[in-house]
Amino acid sequence: MEGEGPEARKLNLGAIGERRDTVQGLNASMDEGSKGMIAQVRVGTVILLVTGEAAPKVDMADTLITKFATTFSERAQEAQK
């Protein structure tokens, strides 16, 4: 996903799921100072897609997407046992 959006940069999700990819850049409005993040994680047969967007001058920590993706990933692992 890297390079797929305006001002895109890769984020580190850590070691969740079997495969993972995350990118951060401008949100869908493409307003200067806005922020959009998207993460996709594969856990067994489940593919999780987590997104977050913030308007200009609204702070959204990069760790927000990581926390959501980790929580959903852990739940998907439990459900598949």
C-alpha cells in the first residue's frame, strides 16, 4: 500500500497477524493538514481493514490504528480456535 495515497508513508503495526500493511497520509478530503490511516491485517482466514481519519488541526496518534488492529486481530485469533 505504500505510495498509494497523497503524502503516504508506511507505519509499523508490529507483529500482529500473519500479514499486515499500514499507510498514513492525507485523508479522503485531501485538505492540507488532514490525516488518514488504513491498516489491513490477515489473521488465519480473516482479513481485517481498519481506517481512521482526522480533519486538519485534529490530533490523531498513529498508535490509534495499531491499537484497534491489535484488538481486532486478537479477537479474530480467538474466534478461529
